[in-house]
Amino acid sequence: MLSYWLMKLKGFEVFIKNEYTKNINLIKYGIIGIIGLGVEFFVFYVMLRIVGFHYLIANIFSVVIAITHNFLLNAFFNFKVVNNLFIRFLKYFSFGITGLLISSGILYILVDLLLLNELISKAIVLSFIVLVQYILNKKFTFKI
């Protein structure tokens, strides 16, 4: 009976290890993304509340800084693909700017039309943009 459960446990351990190995880039991307979200939200907050920029200008600053931050971490620590770094950065940055345009449009709708708080609106926008950018960057920027 004990050997049966030990075999089941070993099978589960192998399953978890295989899933982890298959999804390690997604896991790392998620961790980097969470850190990047913190960077982006912090810069947005500083530009909006401390510096006094309009929320759309604060959004531009925060997105550009987060794009650069996340690209460097993904290139060197996650995907470990550093050949053609400038070309890869341009691809990553173009997806990031696409995300910026989309996020600015959604922010405008949420803040100016629906009268939601800027910080709450930014959190809503980030949850959508992160998923879209992961798919685009994995498929086009960091493919080996």
C-alpha cells in the first residue's frame, strides 16, 4: 500500500517538474512582469501625484521606463536571447508603444468619460495590456 502511494507521489513530482520546465519562461515573464508593473505604477504615481503631470503624460513616462526595464530583464535573465539585441529591443519597444496607445485610449475612456480615479484606471488597463504583450513578445521578440 505504501509503495503504491510512493509511486503516485513520484508520478506527481515528475508531472510538476515537467510542467515547471515547460512553463519556466512564462513563470519568469510573470515575475519580471510583476516587478515591471510595480515600476510602471510607481513612476505613474510619482509623475501624476508628485510631479503633477497630466495622467496621459504620466502614462507615457511610466510605460517607456517599464518597457526598457522589462526588456532588459527578459533578454538577459528570462529568455537569455541577447543576439541582435537592438533589433529585439525595437520589436519589444514597438509592441510596448502599441500597448501605450491602447492603454492611453482606455485610460481616457475610464478617466474622462467614466470618471474613474486615475490610479484605479491604470490598474485596470495594466491587467489587460500585460497579457497581450506577453503573447506578442514571446511569439515575435524572443523567439529563438
